[in-house]
Amino acid sequence: MLAPSPRNGATAATINAAFPLCPDPGHAPAIRRALADCVEFLQSRLPAPELVAVVLTGSFARGEGSVMPVNGHLQVLGDLEFFVIVSPDTDTRALRPQMAAWSREVSGTIGEGLRTEIEFGPIELGYFARHARPSMFLYDLLTHGRVVWGPPDVLDRIPRFGPAAIPREDCLALLFNRSIEQLELYDRLATLTGDALSNAAYQRIKLVLDIAGSALAFSGRHSPCYAARPAAFARLVAETPSLQALVPDGFELELERAARTKLTPGDGTTLVPPGASLRGQRAWIRSQILSGIPAVAAFIRWELEELVGRRANLPRLLDAYLGSQPLVRRLRDWAKVALHPMPTPLPVSLRRALRLSFVSTPRALLYAAGTLALLDLLGPSTRAGRIEPLLFVRAGAVPDDPESQRKAITALWRWCVRNN
């Protein structure tokens, strides 16, 4: 067991963490120390009346966190995710960029013996009661979220709902988001080393699990726990001929391997080929990204066909998806872009944004562009010319080459989807 010591000799924050965090109980003390460090960090940044509670979400809240020993330290695969509940008079829009910076800061100072990324997300105390809508994330929070500091009943104000209430578009959004993350990873691979490479390989494992998770939730059978997902997915495929016709050969076996690796990563030899050089590891991960594209495309296609009610190739289905976004949603989402508290990563064209507001939402436009760019990784096609018109940036702001387009998509996505 490798547990970090408190920073600067400080007394550890008192937390509620008497629950399983990961399949290997020997790693749990280090994770609990990290949770206390995170709470202590937040207490030092937010005055007591403003900080109401800290809620752990994600796989560690379900007891399925992935941890592996590497070169004398413990490495968390993925991250530790927290909802930071703040008082009703807190400006969460202004706090959001601050917390993004705090996440980066604490990720590098979490303590000795453990390496992990931290993600803080601010939520105003009354948000759930006023604005919460059924979603995969909210369902997981309701069923598995853990209040590690603050009033234990802070989540009780969230309206309860079952898996059947999760909107299908929320499940599709998961696939779109994972697709854009794969684009981003593809372009970052050349700079990654060490722990970052292990996390890159882990993203591929998560992608497989989330593909199956999206299909299950889309069908009203959401299965939050990774251990149960392969069997639940196998039942879904057997009972759904339209899905069965599109699932790539070998995907169910790959899903079983992904679940095993997620729960028991061991020393990481199941993530990348042991003994491979740095260049070989990068090349292997890149090949895994490319080999996984047909599965991503197949499931996006299946969900789009079910949503729009017709069979077609993926580019035509994306066109139908863009046109299906309700006017109210378009107005609301473009207003969010206009009022975004963080500076734009690329120069936005108001004229183009106005024109595109008649086409779809900014989120749907980026999802369509990201899917087309992912398909183009498999080889040049006419799709490349369809991407730039979907981006609400000034003419000439994005060079006319695939890599620049991919980077523009991921930058805009992080700005107006991931961080909004």
C-alpha cells in the first residue's frame, strides 16, 4: 500500500469514505487519502458558508475505480471526479473556470505515492431541485454518488427516476463525446509518455465500455456497473435484430476483455504490449483508435436510425440529426455560446453563427463534424469538405487540412460542450 502523506504536514480533512472505492482493497487507503486532500484543498479555496458539500462521482463512487502500481507509485486510470456543491448565492459560471484551474493545480500536488487527474465541477445547491432532468449521469449520481464531505442528504433533493426516463439523445451524446475524445487523443499521442500513455490506452477501454453502455441506456436498460455490462449487452443484442445486424464481429468479446481490464488492470501489461518501445506503444494505441472506428460508427448509426426513423448511411443520418433539433433548443444553446464566461479558443464569426443557428445547435454541429472527422481517419474522402462549413469560426481561421480541422473541433467542443 502506497499512501501519500498530508501536504505540508497539514491535518487530513475529515471525510465520509467508508465504502468500497476499487476492486483491490490494498489500494483504497491511498485513494481515501487523496479524497481527503481534495476536500482539504477545496476548503482552503472556498469559505465555509460557500462550500456546502463534496460529492464523489464516477467509477470510484461505484467501487470500480482502476488503480495500478507503476514504478513504485500508484496510478489512477482515468480521474477522480467531484461535484462541488456551493451555496445558492455563488456565481457558478464565474467559478467554473476557477475550478478548472484548481483541478489542474491539485492534480499535480495530490501527494506522494499516487498519481491521478482531478476534476472539480461546481453545482449550486438548489440546481438539482430546479433544473435537474433525467440523464445517464444524473441516474448514476442518484444511484452511486457518494457525499464525501458535507450533509449526507444533499443529494436527496434530486427527483428520482428510472432508467426508462433517460432521453435517447443523452445516450447518443455519450457516443459523440467519446468520438471527439478519440480525435483529440489521436492528435496528442505523439507528445505522450509514461503515465499519460497508460491513460491513453485506458481511454480505448472506456470507449468500448461506453459504447455498450450507451446502447443499453438507449434501450431503457441502463447498466451503470461495468462488471454487469457485458452480460446485459449480450442480452440486448440477442433481443434486438436491428442492433444485431450492425454490431461488428468480435465486439462482445472485446467488451468482456475491456470490463476485466477496467476492474483489474494489474500492472498495466494488458493496456499496452509489454516491452514495446515508446514509439511502438504510440503506434499500437494509434492502431487501436483506428480499429475501433467501425464500432463507434456502427453504434452511432444504429441510434440515429432509431431516432430519425429511417435507414441511411451515416453522413445522411447526421444531416437528418442536425435538422431535427428543436427551435427552442437552438435558441437556448446559441445563447449559451454568446454568454460563455470563458474566452473562445478560435475567433468566432457572428455572421456564420447566425446562419448556422438556422441549421442546428452548436453542440449538434460539433458532434456531426467530429463524427465525419473520425471517419476520415480511415482514409481520405469527400467528407473533409463538409466539416469546415459546420464550424462557427471566421473564414480562414482553420487551415484547410484534416489535422487542423480535428484540432478546431476538439477546441470548440471543450469550450462550448465539455465546459458549458
